[in-house]
Amino acid sequence: MAEFCLDCWNKINGTDDGEKKYIISEDFDLCEGCGEWKHVIIMERKAYYMRKFRYFILPFRILYGILYFLYRLLMLPCFLFKYYKSKKNNL
């Protein structure tokens, strides 16, 4: 696998990505683009875009959690009724 530093990677692909998009090595490695000893890219983060929108999605997740809890609370008597009715029929 080719190992490139972030600068060479951006130059090759014509992008301007930051370090947060990639997992960077902790130790120095030989960059195959410029031939210098630098921190190289190991792999791209899988959930990078979801991480960017997490603060936008958070209120919807909280609202969904509250509504789901209320729905389950309101449906509890119905579920108990069905459970006891089926239990009576089995006897």
C-alpha cells in the first residue's frame, strides 16, 4: 500500500482536506510522494461526515427518544391487556 503524507495526498488528489478526515500515523514514515520522513495517512475515517453533522442530528435524536418513550408508555396498557387475554385463553 502506498503511504503518502497529507500534503502529497492533497496535491495528488487536488483536495484541501484536513487531518481530521484521516487517521495519521504516530511515527514517522517515508512518504512516497516527496521522499521525506513525515507522518503518513493510514486510512480515511469511516464516519467522518456523520461526525460533522452530529450536532445537527442531536436534537432529532433526543426528540425521537422522548416520543418513542411516550409511545411505549401509552401502549403499555394495551400490551398488558393482550398478554393477560392470551394467558387466559391458554388455560
